[in-house]
Amino acid sequence: MAALINVPAKARRGEIIEIRTLTSHIMETGFRHTADGALVPRDIITSFTCRYNGTEIFRADLFPAIAANPYLSFFTVAKESGKFEFEWIGDNGYSSSASASITVE
Amino acid sequence: MPTTRRQFLNLAGSATVAGTIPIVTLRPIEATPAMLSAAIRNVVGEAPVRTGKVKLDIPPLVENGNTVPLTVSVASPMTAADYVKSIHVFNEKNPQPNIGNFHLGPSSGRAQVSTRIRLADTQKVVAIARLSDDTFWQVTTEIVVTLAACTEEMN
């Protein structure tokens, strides 16, 4: 459930800022077998969404080829002070969220 | 002169050899596997995919396929009139051809996405960008993987 979010605390209006997110998840591919031959069922995060003051600015569909503990970095234009909300959704009803605030001058 | 057994076998042998050579040479040396092209068609439809604009930053030699850093960037002004709608990353030889779909917009400011991926084998990675005018641009990179992901047993 733990997530690491890296958003600049302050930015100038119109500045392009980088947002980096890391969340802990096994991202079990569903292609691996145990030593006695049983298939390990898939358990991955399938969707990530970032909203900036309620507006979706970035969304990603993830597949088993994404490494464990998914890391995502992307950019956005700092328009106004407010809040970034992050949401991870996955198999077996997995859901996790985080948020970060920014001050835009 | 009646055909001897030896002559007949020689003839039959050479005919077989001549017959197999075209089959071998007809097989493309670097075929795009059907799964990869099907996954790409799923995203782009019938639209042509041009090469260029997209840049794929990934190490050419990977020691551990379980976590490979990857950055895709697209040359785009990212204005309301001309921006990148989405970036799609595919692979050639993992059990599944998709890696990730990333949806951007004009408010992204810069068309660049980074993540970490798994690679099961030495293979090609393809990144395709969909621009706001619905044209598709791609780049392909070959990556050598020493230790593959996905293949190990779970303890």
C-alpha cells in the first residue's frame, strides 16, 4: 500500500514539472510456475490515474511486463495551486491512492 | 540405359535438397511475430505507422530482465493544437506483447514517460505514439538480455 510520490512543493505558473511515483506491488505476471508445476495466478496493477485538482492529466494501462513495484514518471504544466491525486487499481479488487500538494506562484 | 538404384537415389536426394532450400530461404530472417503485429494493429487499426519523432531510452545490454529502466519521449510542442494523445510500448518475445499504454494530453507539457519493465528474452521493443492529428509514429530498439525475467520458478 505504501507509495512514494515526488512532486515539487513549489513551482512557477506555467512551469513544466516532473511527477514521479513508486508504489509497492508484487506485479505477479501469471506466467510463472511453482516448483511443483502449479501456475501462480496473475496479480498486477492494471491501471494508474493522476488527477490535478480533479482533472485527469495522466493515465496508464499496465501489463505483466511492468516490473514489480511499478515506477512511473511523467510531466505536467503547473497551472494552479492544489492537489494531485494518484490512484492504482489492480487484480483481485486492489485499490490504492495517494495525494500530494503543490503551491504555484 | 535403365536407371540404377544408385542413380535414382541420387536424383531423389538432390530433388529433396533443391526442394528444401526455397522453403528455408522463404522464411523471413527477422519476422515480426504475429502476436506483436496483432497487438500493434489493435491500437493503430489500419492507420500507417511512420518511423520517427519517438525516442526510446533503454539500455542496449541488460543484465537483469526483471527490471529494465525505460524512457519514451516524443518530439512534440504539446500545445492544444498539436500534442501527443498516447504512447504505447510493445515487446516481441515476452509471453504477452503489451508493456504499457500511457495517455497524455496538452496539459502534459512534455511528452515523456518513464517506467521499469520486464524482458523475458533478447528482443525488440517497439514504442508507438499517437499524435493529436491521429497519425502514428514509432521507434524500434533491439535489447540484449542476459538474465531473463518470468522464467524462474517461484520458491
